[in-house]
Amino acid sequence: MSDTAEVVIVGGGIEGAAAAWALSQRGITDVLVVERDTVGSGMTGKSSGIVRCHYGVSSLAAMATVGLEVFENAQAIFGHDIGFHQTGYVVGVGEANVESLRKSLAAQRAVGVQTEEIDVADVAEMWPHADLEPFAAFAHESRGGFGDGYRTAQALAVSAREAGVRIRQGVAMTELVLDGDRAVGVRLADDTEVTAGTVVVATGVWTRDLLSPCGIDVPIRVVREQIVMISPGVDLGPVPVFSDLVSLQYIRPEPGGEVLFGNSDLSHVRDADPDDYPNRASEEFVDATIDRVGTRFPGFSDAAITGSYAGCYDVTPDWNPVISRTGIDGLIVAAGFSGHGFKIAPAVGKLIADLVTDGRSADPRIPETDFRLSRFAEDDLLKTPYPYVGAGEMR
């Protein structure tokens, strides 16, 4: 069997769906998305969905602003709610990180992020049950919040399909088809060979194994991340997402009144098999979460754990993504999102569309060279100039 497309996108997670959507917005609709399971069924559905623009890497901060604008206008763009809750976002740091916070905020504002430093009294009003004594400075994004990765991926895919993009679910790519040093299509598990002018591989944690047979090394580690859900035992009311860079945790309210707790200490991560890992938090992680929650939120006097789950990050050596042409002509890789993928997905889609059509970014705030695959071999990693002690990986 055979098929053809101008562009074939391998992977129906949020990045692949965003690429299909962005291409369709430019009138490029001879696009085929191939997904081994169903749209959003992989790590996209495990995302905590935090929406923040707080990045020391200016291009990432700019990408997050692009994503935010799409989330804010989702009703007009997609015609329905995608699960974005604009609760606001607060980040708090200890004394050692005050200077980095202030320099990072200035750099963020330079690329259009609406963020400000606020004082402890402001945060105490937002989070009255928290012990804020250890913090030395806070920043606030009133437009931040959290979203739903699965619903957002579905909305992007539906919009792309309505424009004419085709989506094949339940079929995996087994091989990249090459003609010399050029990608000319893909072979699928049902023996279909799809001929394409451009191949985009957006397969997250599965990318390295998929591309290594053709000599493309995307240096990704697959690491397991865990989440604990807690009933606080009190009525919180409306509270913002809180990134606690003293206890190294992040806290996200749930629409039903529960609170999601995640880990911000990524200095020691554990490798995982993305197809075989426990889908629940370990006892060790639960105990650590209880300690952190008890320390930071003494007002949660009747708190109770209601559940947990786990997912995997596709992590690069600098904890930043690859969105890049490769040494194989016609092959574009979008992977290694290292936990940033949800909030920047609309911008990722637009950058992929730029690479397909022009070979370079159309947004001067987001140079394609920042995310080039070759930076690892060149030892020119993409790092924040304003690192946070204890939480440098994700900032």
C-alpha cells in the first residue's frame, strides 16, 4: 500500500497536533498525522498543564507568551473550551535566588511577558494557608494558570482536520524512508509507505529509539515524574498556581477543590521505560510530598491524599527542546521538551511550520538556532543566564 502527503507528522501528541494545526492555518493541508495509539494518548495526557512564562531563556519565555495568547482565545479559535483556568501564577524564591529572579523578570518583560514582583502580603492574601516566612521575593503573572493537555491536543487536531489535514490513529511508524541523505517518507506498521516532501518526528519519549537506526542521535533521557493529589481539608477558594522554589515543589488547584503537588527538584532523576513504568507515586515520593506539604501549608490541618499518578519527561542535556532540521534533508525533529511542552505547544507548532516553509523562524524573539539539534555536538547548550539554586533545570 502507498500514500502521499506534502508533510507527514509522526506523533499525535500535543506537539504533533500543534504542528498540524499551525500548518493548516497557513493553508498547508496536504498533511498526514500518524499516531500509534490515539491523539493525546501518550505523555500529553499526563501533563500538569502549568501555564507560565517565567523562563530565564528568553526564547522560551516568548514561546510561552504565544501559547498563552492561544489559550486565552481558545473559544474564538477552536469554538469550545479547552480547559484553561486563568488562576494566575506565583513563584517564590529564597534569599539566594532573589537576584536571579529580578534579572529574569526584566528579561521576560523584554519579550512581552506581563509579570511583576509582588510582596509577601500580596501572596498571603492569595494563599492564606501557606507559611511564607522562608521566602525572600515573589513574582506574579496574573495571566498564568493551568490547562488540560489532552483537551488542548484534541482541539488542535480537530481544527487541523476540519481544515483538511488527515489523521491516522492506531498505526505506528516503523521506519524512516531515505533516498541517500534525504527523507522521502515513512513506512508504517501496516506496510503502508507514505511518500512525503517533509517528515516531522514529534514522538517525545520514543524519539531517540525511533531515529537512531538512521544515524540521527537526539540525546534524550526518559525520566519518570510523579504527582500526588491532596484534599486540603479546607475550602481554598480561588488560588493561583504556586511554584515554591524553597521547598522545590509546585502546587496547582484542581477545579473540584483538590490540590495537585509536583516536584521541582530535578537534580536527581531516574531513568524509565516509557512503555513500562509504575503509574503511581512511590512511597518515598509520597512521604517527601507529605513533608513538603506539611511544612509549607500548616493550614491544611485535615489534609488527605486522594491519589497519585506518574508520567515521563523526554529530557535533553540542557533541559530544553529540540525543534530542528537535521543532518537528513527533509527531516525535522520536535522532541526533548523536558517538561515545558504543554505551555509552549502553539509556538512549537508555528516554529515547525516556519521550518517547513522557510527553514527559519518568523518570530525574531524565537530564533530557530536556539533549538537546533547540533548544539549538543557543538557543546553550546541552551541555558538560562539567571539560574536558580536548586531549580536550574526547569527555568
